[in-house]
Amino acid sequence: MADTVSPNPQTGKSGPSGGQGKQPQVAPADRGRTTIADGVVEKIAGLAAREVLGVHAMGGGLARTFGAVRDRVPGGGKSPSRGVKAEVGEVQTALDLEIVVDYGVAITEVARAVRVNVIAAVERMTGLEVVEVNIAVTDVKLPDEEEEEPEPRIH
């Protein structure tokens, strides 16, 4: 005796009746694994931090010195992840940022704005939960100091 074929009420497709031979429905998101490299999160966080008014540059003195040399080398370009360190797990990430602020800004307000912007960007783009953003203000850019040009703002 052969199985009868009847349409599935949920899909409208014909298949064997009696429930035999049905494959469980698996959502596309459950059919593989996505990993996000530390460097990806660092770039996102670095770009998000640079968007904040009052952030003059990213990185400590030594990182900025090497960065200034690299910027002058053809093809070197500015590193978006300069001054950012990320620890990325399967579902969470923690970030450490080093920033240089412009003289005259309220440092605590700039740090708060950087934290908010970085968390929003990283969580939106990666789906990771940002558990902490530690910010170290390593320098203040004085108006009469000569230094490399301020890093361009990303809008």
C-alpha cells in the first residue's frame, strides 16, 4: 500500500502524509557559524570614536609617532584601529581605547560620547554585546602645539 500525497497546510507543498520523511525546519541563522576578528571590531570602534567632537587623535604617544611615520609612506594610510584594543568572544566584546582630546573640551563628556558612539556602532554592525569600553586619555592637544594634522572626522 502506497502513502497518499496531500498538501502540507503550512507550506502548501505536496508530500507524504502521516508525517514520515519530514525534515525539521532549520532557520538559516542556525546553519553555520559567524566569527568576527578582533581587528574588525577594532576598526569599527576606532572609526566610531573619531566621529566624536573633541577627539583629536587616537593612540598613545608611541602609537601616534609610528602612525605619523606610516602616514607619510605611500600606501601606508591612517590606521582606523590605532589606539584600539578589542577582546572578542563568541557573543561579547570588551574594548580599550586610547584617545587624545582637544584642549578646552570637557574630558568626561567626550569620553561619555565616545563610549556611547562606540557601543552603538559595534553592537549594530556586529551583533556582539559590548560589555565594557575603557577609555584612557593619553594627551591633550594644545592650540599652539605642532603635530600631525588632526585625524579626519567620519560623518
